[in-house]
Amino acid sequence: MRTPSLPRFVLLVIAAAAFGSAALAQTPDPVGPLTRVQTFDRAQKINVGRTQSGKTVCYFREEGSSHSLDIGVSVDGAYMRLETFDDREMTPSPPLRVFAGKEITRRQGNDEFSTGEFSVLQAYSGPFDYYIPNPQQDGFAVIAKGDAQAFLNMVASANGQFVVVQSGADPKVVNYTSIYSFKSAAIAPLLACARERVK
């Protein structure tokens, strides 16, 4: 979900992390909307869900009045999937990178304001697929094809900040989402759920 204080045109600080190999598909992602089946770990809010095609996934959900963000593990890999009613502003094109970013602010007199830039807290260096399920809406999905724990660690390191997908062709073109509740404590039970339930 976008934070109102951020401008619509976002610039990113270029960091040393390399752009990953990522595919862009303006098609429905392999996870899609979920139906909750049961709770796996109540304390860490890990649920078991089913995709529309019948696949089982384990996931953690963050929700607001205008968005839903699932962070989980499916047979396709660890993933994050944002659904929102906001209009699409821009779509990054490959090569892409995904990272946890901290918003940079500046002080002018007594006021502090967003620069629209992010410093990189932690980048995910493995391969991933990037999906735009609905070209009219600002949601997106990232499915990691590499180390699931490394991807989830990156997402957790964005707690209180953002996960950003940036275009290598034009670094000013990004999609991003806030991470409000997902923390590192949820990773172990999420992976345990996946080992037990995701086939």
C-alpha cells in the first residue's frame, strides 16, 4: 500500500546490489487470490490457504482498507502478492531488482519531508518472477525462484519500511509496498508450514 506522504514519482538511490534475472508477466500470477483453509500458527498468524487452481500455500496476510498483502510459500516459491484498488502508476521493466528499502527524508526548516528516495536495507540476489495480475491496478506479485529463506528475510527486514521492485532500464520506475506487520519471527513457522503442507 502506498504511503500518502510519498510522491507519485519515486526516485531510488542506486546501491551496489546487482539487478537480478527476473521475468515480467502481465498475466495472472501462479498464486492468485486465496481461500483460507485453516490456521497453522496462531501466534505468528500463519495460515494455510488454497489457490483457485487447488494448490495449497502457507501465508501471512497484512490488510488495510484499500489493500491486501500476502507473504508466503507455494510450490512456485516464496512470494509476496499485493492487491490494491489504487490506479497503476508505473510498471518496472527488466532487468529488475527487489530490495527492502528505507525511505529517505530531509529536513527543511522545521519541516521534514520525503525525498521519494530509498536507501537499500537488504537486497534479494536470487532469481525471481514479477507479475502484474491487473494492468489497471497497482498491485503486483514477486515469486522467488531461489532461496525461500533469503527472500523472506529480505521482506522481514523491510518491516516499518518498504519492499521495492526497481527497473534497471529506468531506475526511477518502481513498484513498492509497505511492510507493517511481517517480522523475522514469522519466517520459521511459515517455512515449517510449507514443509508440512505445500506439496
